[in-house]
Amino acid sequence: MDQVAQDIDARLLRIELADGRIPVHRPSRDEAEAAVAVLLAWAGDDPAREGLLDTPARVATAFGELFAGYGEDPAEILDKIFEDVEGYDEMVLVRDIPFVSHCEHHMAPFFGKAHIAYYPERGVVGLSKLARLVEMYARRLQTQETMTSQILRALDDFLTSRGAAVLIEAEHMCMSMRGVRKPGASTTTLGFSGRFTDNPADQARFFALAREK
């Protein structure tokens, strides 16, 4: 098991990053499963016992699902604009979008809700696309702050609008289960662009609508 760990560690040291996030060289499925077995042994258990025999394979499969966002492109999600909206130019808000992501520092889950708003310029995007955008970034190793800015940047880059707003509220298991161990603590992050940036009235309206009961 020690040799397997050394081989994997040496290979990972040679990984180069194309854009700061996605490896040029991706370890094989067998290497991923071997890495899980190493962690199980390091934790003090026996990867060869009956209950853990298939755990490395299950974890590799789960990782493929939990981190599927690396294979998605925000430009494709926001590629369809509906221009025939009868001159609608007021705020569009989708609130209470649930998500589960994983902290890049401890790989512990954090979960909560995202609220997104924008002022259309030449049309609107399908409402489900905003939820898909949140899901795409949530299914990556993340910090909440980065996720907030990524969603806002994607809206600015690929959705023609006069301004966008993003508000995320989440609980972090790396804070609830370990470290300070304060379950129930909530973290709020937000970002504004366009007319939201310097317009307190638009910001206040966004907050009121996002948190309306």
C-alpha cells in the first residue's frame, strides 16, 4: 500500500494545470480507486475487509457525479436568449436555488441556497438555465466566495443584461463537523454588477425579493 501511495503521489506532482483548475493529465480510474484505498488505510481501517472492498469503486463513481461541473461550460448553459418578451425590462429573479458543493480546503460539503437576479437587455434566458449555472459551479471543489464570483462573471460574460446580482447562503460542514464545530452557522456572500453595483435602491429591492417569505 505504501508503494501505491508513493506512485500516486509522484504522478500527481507532475500534473500541470491548464486553467488553474482542470488537470492536463487525469489519473486513471484504477489510480483513483487505489488512492481511496490508501486513505482508508491511513484512517486506520482495512480496505480489504468485506464492508470496504467495494468502497474505492463507489467513491470514484460518486466523485464523477459530485464533481461533474468540471466538464460543463457556462457559455453552453447560457447560449439561448429569448428576445420575444413583449418589451419586458424589469428585474428577473430566481430565488431559493438549492445546491450542495464541497469545500476545496477539506473536501467537506457545504450546502444552501442561491438567489440570482438580472435586468434583461435584449431578452431573457430560460429560468432553468440559472439553476443549471449554480449546479455547474457547485459540482466543483469550491469556496463559497469563489462560487459567487464565478456565477456573477458567467452572467456578465454570456448573458446580455444591464446588471446582475448573486446572493448565496450556506452552511459549511468543515465548520460544523470539525474545527470550531458550530453547527447551524450560516455564511452569506453576494456580488453585484451593472446597475446593481452603485444603485442602493436596486440592491435593497433585490434583498427584499430574495428573502421575501
